[in-house]
Amino acid sequence: MPRTMRIVGRHKHIIGATITESVNDDNVRRFTATIRGFQNWRIFEGKTMPDTFKNVIAKVREIRDRIDNDDETVFHEDCTVSS
């Protein structure tokens, strides 16, 4: 049976983006984002470290800025953060 993730928070720390934080029963966290209307950017999945959320925010800002600068290569890259 697949493990299901439940949403524990929606963070709106960044203008133009919403970060959704989910967790499963094994305390594995997943951060996905909607950035400038583009949904389901998987930013991080795994066990968190103390600076994980700071790294997630930095990655979402980077993606947002690249979208704002019309850099379409961002849509073809792996944009996950490794902790």
C-alpha cells in the first residue's frame, strides 16, 4: 500500500510562490511549490536537516527569478534541493 502524504503547511514567504509542506508516517517531508502559476515543482523530499527550509526558500526564489527573466531552461532541469 502506498504511503500517503498529508499537508502540514502552506508557506507564502515568497512573492509569487506558495510552498506546500507535506509529511508521511515515517516523518519524510516533501516540499512542492507553485511558482508564478506553474504547479507541482518538487523542491525537496526526504529527512529534513536544520537548514532544509532555508535551502528550499532559496531554490524557489531562484526558480521564480529565472521564470521572471524568461529563462525557459528552468522547465527542463531537475530543480530539487539535496540536503
